[in-house]
Amino acid sequence: MSLKNFFTMSSEQKYRVLIVQAIFLCVVIFFGFRALQAEILRWDFLAAFILLGCGIPVLLGMVYWLILLLYGIRAMLMPKPNGLLFFIVILGAFFAWYMPEPPMREEIKLFFNRSRYEQIAEQGRARSLAGKRECIELAYKDRDLAARCVFVEENYASFQIYRDVFSLVYSYDYQTPKAVECGWNGYVWKRIDLTWFISKSDIN
């Protein structure tokens, strides 16, 4: 059997429906959950309930993904084998879990205001080198860059752009911020580039 026929769409209606379901499951349910996860976490204490509600369809989706996988294996063992469903199920799972997530709000804000953020961060470098712990009040013209003052300590400057669990962190020495540098019970959520990070705090 030729490779072309092996990956040709079957004429059976049921097989076509299974392929559509596999694409929907991987793109909308699995990747959609990853893409929206950060936005859900911004809801603070409500996030646990929202994630729990979202987790149930994701868990059911994983079970159905295994069922689709078995259908795909079965289709390859038929007298006229077809591997299209199996290929879509496997490739879709890799896409869902390894495809880069959409940029977060903090990344978009940084993209359009990078020079302004870096200029303010550099104002705190001397304080950082002196071992001081300070919160720099922003000038009136820069108050659109953060909801609060810019926290400077040790080797970083932290901008809380929105009043939620995420902060934009500038590292003076290019090192990954430690937990204490991302707020109370915090940790690095995402590294944007060499100097910029997004951190998440478990408590506002």
C-alpha cells in the first residue's frame, strides 16, 4: 500500500467525524486551556474554582484522546489501513502541549514600552548595587507602566503592571530571579528574554 493512500481521508462518515473531533479536542480543549491558564490565574481566589471547573473537561478530554488513539490504531490494522487519524491525534497532542502560548498582557505591554521600562529599571541599578531595598515612585507620565511603585531589591526591579498575581521583573545581572524576588511564595512563570521575566505570586 502506498504512503499516499495510507494518509488519505477515508470516505466513511464516521471516520471523518472522528478526525474533526480529534482536531477540536487538541486545538480547542488542550491548547485553549494552556492559552487561557494565565488569564484564569489572575482571578486570584476564584481561580481555584475556575481551574477546577476547567479541569473536568480537560480530564474528560484526555480520556477521549485515548479512545481516539485506539480508533486510530484500529484503523491502521484494518484490511485497508489508514493512519490519518492516528497521525492527527499524536501530532495534535504535541501541538497542544509544545506550541508556544500566546503572549501575556505583560509581554505585550513590554513590547510597546520596552525603552521606557528599561529606563526606569536603570534608575534602580545604583540602589540595587548598594544593597538597598526601595520602592521607586513613578513619575506622573509613567504611571501607565505599573499599578504600584517599582520594587527594587538585590538584583532586580519588579513592575506590577496590573493588580493581580503577575509581575514584570527586570534582572540586573541576567540571573533567573529567586522565589523571594517574585513576591510572597512567588516563582518565575516565564522568561521573556535575557533580562526580562514574568513572575507569579501566590498571594497578592
